[in-house]
Amino acid sequence: MTSVDRPQEADRGAGEELPFFVYGTLRPGEVNHDLFLRGRTRAEEPARLPDARLYDGPGYPYAVQCPGARTAGELIVPAPGQYARLLAELDRLEDFHGPGSPLNLYERVRRTTLRPDGSGTAAWVYLAAPRLAATLTATGTPIPGGDWRNRPGPTGRAAYGS
């Protein structure tokens, strides 16, 4: 087994108050961080999600399971008293209707993330739902280096052709 947990583990620990691993518009300095997380976190720290490739989407990214790839992001720990409300709001934002729902845009799954010192930490991560993940793997545009902040184009920090 790789560091990416098996899909059936998405249901295991569903009641755990895990930190969230965010890799796109929920990262500090991005629009959804300001809308959903600002002032509601106890800690935010850099981390990586092993075995996940990041794909460009229409204004936001999708992470897809991919052995050997890595995705950059942050671990977000909700402030005391914020967890349940924040979990519900992020599930709505990410169009997560429950494990395996055909309505899901993303699946919320438990994964091991890596801190800069190499230590592993379990976290909730929103990965592209299976049907979308298959399409992205076949025809999507991976974000080089797995870092949303370094995506090409006018909204990223890197320019096309560089």
C-alpha cells in the first residue's frame, strides 16, 4: 500500500476531528481562505500530499490520486469551537454530499500528509470524485510541480511559456 489510503478508508474515521489539507483556493492568501477560514483557524502550516497530482480546473484545482506525484498545500487546524460548522461549510463548498454519492464533485477522504520535517499527519482532503478524476487523468492539464500558486496563466504566479 502506498501513502495514499485505499478508497474504502474514506468512510473510516468520518467522525474524527482531523486538520484539513488545502491546496487551492482555500490556501492562505487565496479567495476562499478569506471567505471561509480567516479568523477561524488555530494553526496553518505548509504540507505536502503524497501520491496526488494537481490538475487545473475552471478557477480552482482538483487533486487526483497518482502514485509518485505530490501536491503542495497547507494543513489547517480549526480554532476551538469551529470544527463542526467549518466541516459542514467546506463540504458544501466542495460539493461533497457523503462518501460515494454520485452528486459529489469532490470526495472528502482521510489521507496522510507530510510536514516540512517529513513527519506524517492524518488530514481530511477533498479529492476529485471518481468520474471527474478519470476524465482529468485522461485529458486534464496537470499543474507543474503540484503547486496551485505556481500554475501558468494570468491568475497564477508563473507565466505561460516560462
